[in-house]
Amino acid sequence: MTDAPRELPIVGGNLALDFANTVDDPLGPTRHDHVATYPDLVRWSLRVDTLDEQRAEQLLRAAEHDPGAAEAALERAHELREVLGDVFGAVADGADDIAGRWSRLRPFAADAVAAAELDTRSGAYRWSWSGADDPAVVLHPVATAATDLLVSAELGRVKRCARCPWLYVDRSKNRSRRWCDMADCGTAEKMGRYVARRAARRRGA
């Protein structure tokens, strides 16, 4: 009997990076895809507040009615996740061909703008996709967050965790953050160093 996967930490500091980070332990033995199914994708959207309960239920009912469309949306989601990892991973790694990688993100951004409505109910303008019936509507806020980040002052603060491949925005004052989550990778890295030091002392003794 396998252990249930942990609740996915939300540590990226940007919706697009959080979506890129939806595979837990991507290179390790406990790898788990938190958006492996369309219902998973809807639950993740609820978790990050891009959907409310009523809208989520509507999308899940629509997915049951048209499983082919839901599966196509899931494939599209996995493609977007791979693109986000490529684009912002390259940013974090200091690559200089970011503009060329934009061509892969552009179709997702175009779909988001084409389906968007301008919502003014909160007293400020914001994008809304509340009227869209396409199961892939859950991807539009993610694609929009990615395009906004790509041209923002925070792009230079995008980093990759020093222990795992997850991406995050480093908002520390001196840009010294090294871990996706200090309580997770940070603690594990420090424990690993402690164990290594103890082993070295034993060998020296």
C-alpha cells in the first residue's frame, strides 16, 4: 500500500510558476503529478483561487458530459506546464534566448486574450473567463500570469531551487533566497549537510 501524496506546497510566488511546479519530487522516487487528471486540474485551480466552487462544479459536470474535450484540455495543460518550465527555467538558469522561447507561450496567451472578458465588478478592471465553456478555461489565468511575469520587473528574481527543479520568485531584500521552501528543501539540505559533516568527522577520527 502506497502512502497518499502530500498536499502540494504553493511556493512559487506567481501563478505561472506554481503551475510549473505541479509535479512533486519530479526527479525523485516519490514523483507525483498533482494535475494528472482533469478533476485534478480543477481541484488545483480551486486551491489557487482561480475558480470558485460553483464554477468548478460546472466544469466537472461538463467534463463528464464531454470526456474528449476534458482530455484535450488536460493534454493542453501538460503542454503549457512544459512550456512554462522551459521559459522560466531558462530565465532562472541565465539563458539569453528567452525571446525565442516566447513563440511556444504565445498561443496560450492568445487563447487567453481571445476568451477574456473585462470584469469591473470589484471597482477595478480585471480579466475574467467566467462565461467560457471550454474545459481549457482553467489555463487562461495561468497563461496570463506567465505573460505578465515575462515583461515585469520581477522576471530577474525568478530562480530555481538549489535542491529541486522548482521555480519561484525571490522577493527577499538581498535576493538571497535559495530554496523553494525553507521548511522543505531548505531543511532537507541542511540536514544532509549535517549528516555529511558527522560522517566526515567519524572518518577523520
